Amino acid sequence: MPALITVRCPAKLNLALSVGPIDPADPHRRHAIASLMVAINLCDTLTLSDAHEVTADNTRWTRRFADDAPQPQTIDWPLEEDLAYRAANRVAASRGDHDPPIHFALAKRIPSGAGLGGGSADAAGVLKALTDRDPDPPFDAAALAEQLGSDVAFALQATAQPGFPAALATGFGERLEPVALPATLHFALVLPPFSCPTAPVYREFDAHRPAPPPPDESRVRQCLHALNQSPDAFGQACFNDLTDAACAVQPPLQTLLATLRDAGLNPHVTGSGSAVFLVARDPDDATRRAEKAHDLTGFPSLPVRSL
């Protein structure tokens, strides 16, 4: 059994996101979605070790923002609410071992409350690390990912299946159609200092669209088709049904988008916000756009690419 395993846990962008109504048959009252998602090279790092080999007091969890995080934050949420911790507990329950002597060290770079799926990525990283630790695991990682949250299934695919960093996600995000990208995608990522909690954004969406139509998968596929055209066509095809709700919950996001639009940068919100991405033509263009966004806003902005 390996004593040390390290897993990269990538952030995701929703290049297109169509949100439908709450499914009345779903006990968790989730919304049906259709989304084109891509994993990017902004990643948390999860290191798994045998606990007794790491610390004298048998510490099981260490969580911190890495020194090179583009927007360091304070981890102020309880461990019990962390998706990574819940993933580990689900695995422990499946094997009848509720307190395994394992040390999970999580170095975060993905800001929370940004719509980048950091918590989901970390949960997927736990499932991947525990699968690597036990080549014949007594649990179904894909099934656990589906139970943990709508973005965890995609994060697990991006972590466990190199070569398929993108997918068309439908259902509640658990039905994945892997997408082979025609080329590496480049973006500038803007990270404002405020967050958009997911639950309030969806409540705002429901309040203003009490009876939305089903997710528009055809429009999402149009965005996918635009990938094979030009970066400009692709940038025009990106969309997010949650943008207005996110701006209502966090009005400074509306100001940020207006500033970037006025500069001709064509910004898009990912997930429920607050992070914003700009489609770029190549790595140099991504760097230029990130520098321009930073000059305009003062917010951390960095070039990123698809995995």
C-alpha cells in the first residue's frame, strides 16, 4: 500500500450553462442543467499519507491555501461541511472502516464561492487518491461522486481520465458525454474578492424564473460546435443562465462585467459566480487579457488553459 499519493484537483469552467426547473421528483430539489464544462490548470493539491507516518498526534486533515494561490482565503468553514471530508467518510462507510489512519493534506489554490468547483474537485481528488491507494477498492467512485454533488462527477472524470478535460453534462450534472477538444483552450481568469454562494444564487434564479423551460441542450451544443470555428465565435457562443441571478446576489459582479465589456473583453461568469473568464486566442493573448483585466479592476487575473 503506497505511503504517499498526490492528486491534482482541477478547477472547472462552465463555458455554457443552461439551467432548467427544479425536478419535483428529486428529493434534493436540484435543477436540471445542460453545460459544457472544461477542466483548467488552476488546481488544488491533495496529498494522502498513512497518518501514523506523518504526525505524532495522528492528525488526519490539514487544510490551507497554498503560498502560490492567486487569491488566498481563510478556510473558515467547518471540516464536516467540506466535500472532501464527506467523500472520505462515504468511502470509510462503504468499507466498514469509519476512522482510517490516513492523513489528508489539502493545499488549495481554487478560491471558494467562485463557481470554479473547488470543493467538488477536492472531493473527486479524495475518491481518486483512495482508489489509487487500493487497486481493488470496495466502493464505486463514480456512484459516490454522483451522490456528493453535481460537479463531482465531472471533476472525477477530469482527474481520473487524462485526455478528456471537457464534457457535456446533463441531468443534474451526473450524465457526462466526454468531449475531445480540437486544441488546447486558453482563457484569462478574473478572481474578484467577493463570492457568490450557490444556494442564494439559485434562489434568486427561481424567484425571477419560477417556471423556466427545460435546459437548452441544443444551445450548449452550439457552443461546442463553435469550438471548431474561431476563438471569437466561440467566445460569442458562451453563455450562463445564472449570470443575472449572480449579479442580483452580488451587485459588484455586475459592475465588474460592465467594466470588462466596455473594454471589449467579452466576459463570462462561470457556475454561480463570482469568477469571470475571457476567451483568448493563444497563451500570449491570455496573458495580455489577464494583464488588461487586472489593470482595469485591480483583481487577481491570470492566464489559464484547458488540461
